Amino acid sequence: MSSPDTRNVQEIGFILIPGFALMSYASATEPLRAANLLAGRDIYRLRTFSPDGAPVLSSSGVPVPAEPLPVRGAGLGTAFVCAGGSPRDWRYPGVLACLRQLSREGVRIGGISGGPYLMAAAGLLAGRDFTIHWEYAAALLEAFPDLSPRQARFMIDGSRITCGGGISALDMMHVLITERMGPDFARRVSDWYLHTEVNEPAAPQRASLAERYGVHHPGLLSVLERMEETIEMPLDRAAMARIAGVSARHLDRLFSAHLGTTFLDQYHRIRLQHAHRLLKQSPLSVSEIAVATGFSSLSHFSRMFRALYGIAPRQARRD
């Protein structure tokens, strides 16, 4: 096995989209800063870019200085695009063109949080294993039906690196630093941030169903899982009862005893929460979202949405 390349300074760029998550950005950049500190010299050089070259505001309103998008021959080894907020607002053709150009030059392209959505829009994820923050998965699937993101913390597929964001970027950077500097050095960097448990790439992004719903009944959990998988084509109560291995009447009792609700109300809530994400993030019309979440008519969808959220779907899109 060849020894890690520690001689040359590696330039890593971060293209920040307004509204990017500051935690995701910090989790990706701080390990590189610590690596330089622990090495006693620069082994990584960070550059930050924005669509217009002006300081870019994070989701918390903190501005980060930036330079114009990199041009041909910028010398980057890796370039990450980091995005947050709503995909409907990510209309940056210059960023897409930049990503394609960097890819043609052999630069390794990465996406953090919502960044993989822009990689998909640039045509850089076809045939690749990739992930994206779970909040944006629905919008990506609607916009790019030929792509299928994995629900993983991060994925490295050759020259493509994708990360769900948040603190999972710490896990990703541990692996990338290991690639270059070896496991002992990477462990020192992670220890610097008290990051004692490095997760595997395929580790889940979200808490388990049992933790999210606060239930442990295996039959009920299997039904909740299937509810989340059948949003567009809901199954009836009898079919779900067969999945749980109980009678339809007993299934009703399980929902009442463990969740304090009914089978139908819980199913509606899951589908409407999905609809709410699509309203915020996708360009689909309200009618298309009603169909995508299994409602037979726009009026029924609007009535149920208003009952849950107190506002009409179109108002939720504007807010």
C-alpha cells in the first residue's frame, strides 16, 4: 500500500448557496483547519465561493466572506456545494455550469446537505451512489425521478462525494483525511472535536422509527414503516393489518393505545407532512402534490391540509 501523500497542499473549495446551514459548513471545514494545526503546516487550503462573489448569508444570518465562482484552471482538488433552505430558490445556472466545468477538469465534486440536489441538476449524479439530507429527498425524487438517493450519512463514489449535512460532515471528513493522511492522524483530528464515535457512511440520518414515534410494538412499527413508504399509493386498513399480523380491529386498538390516534389520522398526518415538504421545496403544483400524496381530489387534500396546519396549501407555499 502506498504511503499517504502529505507533501503538497490540497486546495478544497466550498461553493455556498445563500441560506446554507452553518453547522454543515463548519462540520466540513473545521476538521481541515484542525488538520493544518496538528500537522504544523498547511496541508489543506480552503477557499470559499458564492454565486456572485459577495459574502453569503447562512441560514442563521451569519455572513461568510467569499470570492467569485472558480474558473477554468482554479487548481482545486475537491469542490463542495453546500445548500440549505428550499430547492425552489436554488436557481443558479452559473453554479451548475461551474460544477460541470470543474468535473470536466477532473476536480472531485461534493455536495453537502441540499448540495447534492444541485449536483443532480448539473447532471453529475447519473449512475452514482449518493445521498442527500432526508428533508430534500422528496423534492429530489420529484424533480429527478431517474435518480435514487440512499438514506445514508454520506457516500463516496469515486469522484462524487455526497453528505446529508449537519454533524455527519464530521464523519465524512474523517474518512477523507484518512485517505490522505492515514487513520492515526485522522483520529487525532476527530479527537480534537471530541468526535469519539465516527459513524459508518451507511449509518441512518434519522432516529429509528421506535425513537421517532416512541413505540416498540413490532407490528405497529411495521405498519408505520409501510405508511412512510406508500404515501402516493396508500394501502387500506385491512392490508396494513395483514402486514402487522393482527386483525383490523386490533390494529385500531394498537394505534389508540400506543399513539393516541387512529389508523387513518396517523396515515393522513404522514402524507400531509410529506405534502408540506413538497410545497416548500418542489415546483409541483398544488394539484400535483395532492396526487403525489395519495389524495383523490384537490378539495379533499386542501380540506385535510387546512385541518392539520390551519392554513390552505397555497398559503403554506407562500409563507
